Amino acid sequence: MRLTADVFLETQVFYTNNFDLKRTAFTQLIRRVEEDRVRVFLTSVTVGEVKRHLAERVRAAANAIDKVKKDLRIFANSTVPEVKARAIGINRKEVIAELTAQFDEYLKRTKATIIGCSNVDSEIIFRKYFELSHPFQERQDKRHEFPDAFAIEALRDFAKSEKREIAVITGDKGFTHACEAYGMVVMETVEEFLHKENIERESKVSQHVLESFTRREHEIMKEITDDFLSSAFELQDVEGEVDSTSLSRIELAEPLVVQIDGSRAILEVTVRMKYDADISYDDPDATHYDREDDRVYVFNRISETVEEEVEFPLEITAEFDPDDASYCNFEIGKLNEGRDFEVSSN
């Protein structure tokens, strides 16, 4: 592998990770840059798109809070700061400014090179538009693909002029197909890129950890199962309870080595589960509100079992002894990134 690997981050990478720049994969990119193992690239269009999507996500979340704010006014009487804060609306401008500053700081810490798009030949873009070539094939409203088309052309021109092999990270199908048509290497996630870099740079350690994981996979799955059954579950669409759960299927995707640090490594694996949840809730068709008594009367309680499927990334820490190939201990992180599992009556 070359001394320094080049990587391009597309808008979708930030969006699908909920703009959480504290994730291990994102912080590892910073570390690789500091070690001069990786150089990060974006286009000016990509930077603008990330900031636009970030602002849209904040406004949507603030609007959702505003819809229920009237019902939350009672919380304003609480002396608990976390509770009291729920009765106060969100200052959209302040939140957008703060999160945008976090993104700008991330670009600074990764020493990201921003590729300009002003010199892109627009004739190429319009030809692809009228021919319905990638990236204009994925959506009915093709106007949304113009920023991607300019970013792809700018990236291709830059890589060619600088004689760089830049790996592209994106989960967007149109962006992927267009880059692959130009002969670029495309990966879906930052974790996949880090894994490839570790495999090539530290192959012996990576192989040891992955082989150990394979030998211990049954134990790891049992520990995940035990943690899952003791997790918290929340009934989403009706007022009621999740009484019990039973796991019917668990699958682990191929683990990715995202960090190696001395005798410690961090793996990320995608977990897919199918489970049954026994739920109970008040029958909305057998519920009556008496105004005189100011009381709700429930005449029927529904109990049923629903089937749910869930998929989430899971970090697993491996502790190993470089001098003892037989030793490798694994510790699993928080399931579902620490959130309650959601159950629906539908």
C-alpha cells in the first residue's frame, strides 16, 4: 500500500451517520491524518451540501418539537433542568451554527483538501443529464443530482491532474456508479475504508484478531443475545407496555477492523436481529373519556405478539497479546448504540 492513502468523503457519509463526528470511524480518520497515513478530500459542492442537509435536519427536528410543545408546558414547572428544558423551544439558528462549526472544525482537523468545482465543464454535465447517464438515473427528479454531477467531475479532473488514486466513500448508488464508470475505487462506509487500510498496513495483527473473532463468534453471539434480552424496549405508537421479548434470529456481518492500537483493536460489525415482542395496551376503540369525572375509562386491554426486525452497528473491543497467538479477549459495546429498542403494534 502507498505510504499515504487518499480518500474522498461524499455527502451521504455524514448524513447517514446523523452528522455524529464523534463516532470511532470519524475520529480514526483524524488520527490517520495526524500519522500521515491518510489524506482527506471533499469538493466545495460536497461541503455546501453537507451544511444544507445539516440545517434541514435541525429544522425538521425543531418543527417536530414545536408540534408537541403545547403538551410539554407542564414541564416548565419542574426544577430538574433536563425536564424543564423540554418545555422550551429550539433556537434553530444557534443549533445550526453550532453543528456547522463542528463540521468546519472536523474539516480543519482532518486537514481536508477542498476541491473547487468552478472549472467543471458544464457541457459534460448537461450531456449526462439528457442521456440519463449516472448520476441522473437514480431519481425521478433529476435536478437533485446536479450537485453530485459537478462533484464527480471535479473529483475526477483533480485526481487525473494530480495523478492521485482517491478512494471514494459513498452509499449513494448514482454517485457510486458514476465514479466506478471512471475507474475509481468506491467503498460504502468509512469503516470499510479503515478496515482495508488496516489489512494492508497491519496485516498480521488484523488477521490474528479476525481469526480469533471467528473462533469465538458463537460466544460473542451468545453475549449479544443475553444483552439484547436484558435491554429496554419501548412501545412506540400506542400507550402500553412491552411485557417480554424472545429472539428468533441473530446474524453478524463480516467484522471490520477500524482501529489498532498496541495490543488493542476495535472491530465494527453489523448486527441483524428478528424477535417477537409480547405487548399489551388499552384498546383505543374501547376507551371512553368522561368529562364530568375528568377520567378515562378503559373497557378492554389488548395483548398480542408482534414480530420486529432491527439492524445496527456494534463496536467490539479486542484485547490481544502480540506474543501469544492463543490469547484474544472480546468485549462488546452498547447494543443499538445505547438506545431503547422500538416496538410497534402495527
